[in-house]
Amino acid sequence: MRWVEERAAHNGGWISRADLLGHTLEDGTSLPLIDYSRGSRNPQSMVATLAIVSATDGPYADRDSGDGLLHYAYRKGGSGGDNTKLRQAYERGLPLILLLKPEPNVYIPVHPVYVVADDGASASFTTALDESFLFMRDVAHPTEDQRRYAVRLAKQRLHQPYFRGQVIRAYATRCAICSLRHAELLEAAHIYPDSHPDGRAVTTNGLSLCTIHHRAYDANLLGISPDHRVAINQALLDEVDGPMLRHGLQDMHGRTIDLPQRPRDRPDRDGLAWRYERFVSAG
């Protein structure tokens, strides 16, 4: 899990299928973290499942039902087959790596996750983002406090990483404003905030920005117009300070942002216009 975290951080929140297949232990032993054709990675040397894949376009009815839990359908073979080791993970309380698959050969890792229920009636396992759910009396019928906790946890550890990985990958792992390519310093900025009805965690509502430009954007010290031009707050333009202010912000004024290569990933113009109006009003 540490290796996955480090590799994903290097890329900006995502990891390739080739990296997962090529993983080796410290002694050089090969231990792929994904199966060549199955959704569950069940190494022969392990008693339980190591990783599971959840793809929106996959053949199974995996779903995030809005309750903060991921419901993971049985794999082929009914209650046996690939499901046997996943059941072992449940019975032993062992952590798993969840690999969200937004597109072919690209995965966004979330870990650790735990199998917290095995429902034969619906032919599915339920996974949670915290091992405390293993000790809940009835995961299928949580209290209101438990449900709120699960939803908040899912937003922090499932939806936000998914959003970040998608956005930074769409912008080719670079800041849209200054073109900085160090993934560790890049963040996914929302155009419409979470609190807005249109504040969805989708690529068109995001911008890949370095830390300083993200903070400036959120503070309305920096705006991006619907025609993709960067504008800096006038008071900030008039301020005299060191090279960080001059080169990091003032020199960005009037620059056109870098856009994702695929048109479907580019920022929503209506969203940019709505956000730019707030920047101008704050001026």
C-alpha cells in the first residue's frame, strides 16, 4: 500500500496498469497488484484478496449508493470462485486496495478499505473506508450518525481522490496556469464549489493548479475568464514584494491557461463565467 501511495503521488493521484502489473517486493519477487483478466487480485501465496477493481463500465453491478459504502458485486462463480478469498478478507478483517478505474489502463487507488458485509441475497459484498465499520451491529441499517460519518469519509477518501486523479491526468500532470509539472505540488481546484448545486466532482468542473495558484483562485486573488485568460487582482498587481509575487502571480496576468487535450475534459465555460464574476466582484 505504501508503494501504491508513493507511485500514485508521483503521477498526481493515479497509477497505470503497467505499474500495477510490474510491482515487485523488496527482494525482487514479482507480486502484481492487479489480475490480468479478473476484478479481484487473489495471489496464490495469500489467504485473502489483495486488491479489487471497480469500474463504471465493468460487467458487474458495483455501485456507490450514496450511503458512503461501496457495494461490490460477487464475481463469476456465485459464492465460490474469486469470492472465496474476498470472504476471507471479510472474516479476518484484512485491509484491501481499492482500484477505481475511470478509463482503460488507468486506476485511482484508495486504501485501506475493508469488507464489512457479505450479502448472499443481493450477491454482493459491502466495503467501507474505515475498519470501525467491521464492528457495527448492522451495516445495512446504520444510525443517522453512522451514515453521516460514512458519507463524510467517502467524500474525503473516495470522491476527492477520484476527482483529483481525473483532473490532474486530464491536464497532463501540469498546472494549467504556470505549467509546473511536479505532481506533488498539484491540486484539483473546483470551479463551482462543493456547496453549489453544480459543484460536482467531474473533470469539467476542475482545474489542475499548483498550490499557490489554487489558493489564489479560491481567495479571488486570481481569476480565469470564460475565454481562458488569467487575471490577477489589481491590488496584488500594484503591490511591490519579492520574486515570488512578481514571477508567481503578477507575471501570470493575461496568460492563457493550458487546456486538456480532449475537448470533453475542458472546463465548463458557464462555470468559468460564474466564477469569474465573483472574482471581479471581489476586486
